[in-house]
Amino acid sequence: MPSGDVVEEAPFRTEMKISVDIADLVNGNLDAFAAALDDAAEDALTQTMPRLFERLAQISTGAGTAVDAGGQALTHELMLRAFDNLELEFDDDGNPILPKLIVGPDMYENLRKLPPQTEAQQTAWNEMIERKRREFNDRRRYRKLSG
């Protein structure tokens, strides 16, 4: 990582237990089999997702893109800080290509509940995007000159 941190993680084991009544299978009750598969998949998600989010936190901390809100509720200012930590790309028309957000259910609900940005928040966002656009263009010019 740019911070010098090495982020390593050993593989982890996930078990999916499927319980199906043999009579259902013999009688061709595929709905029961599908329900058993769905239950197993849900169980696997409850094991896997916390580890995935923990891993993403380790990687973003090592990359220097994590923002510690210190227990503060989600705000537009925090979102601005988070995006300001990222290196943004832009399309040929100069529009930002914003990264996809991978969030848990609680964060999704917090994002959904954010009020519309105030004029000052929108201005701060636009200024950050403009600065990121200049940085992107500078990187592109450097790549062309050094390539």
C-alpha cells in the first residue's frame, strides 16, 4: 500500500449445511430443494459478509482512503472527506467516474436518509470535483510525457 502497510489475510473457511428431506427429493419437490439451497446461501452470507467488510476496511486503511468518523453520524461533509481521499477518474467529457460504494445494510440506510445537500455543501462538492479533475488531467499529461 502507499502507506507502506502490507495487508495480508489468510483464506477463511465457510461451511454451508444443506438439509433436505429425502422424500421431497424422491417425489420431485424441487421447491423444497430450492428453499434448502436458499437457506444455505443465507447462512453463508452471514459468515462471509462481516469478513468481507473487515477486509475492505483493512485495505482502505492501508491505502489511505479510509475515513474514521469517530462515531459521528453520516453527513455530506463526511462523504466529501471520503471522496476527497480517493483518486478520481474522469470520462472524455470531463465527468467524474465515481467509484461504486459497497456498504452494509446500516450504512445503506444512513445514505438513503441523508437530506439533500445545502448550497454550501454542493459548492464544496463541486470545488472538490474540480480539483480532482485538475489532478486527473495533470496525471494524464505526465503519463503522455513520460510514456
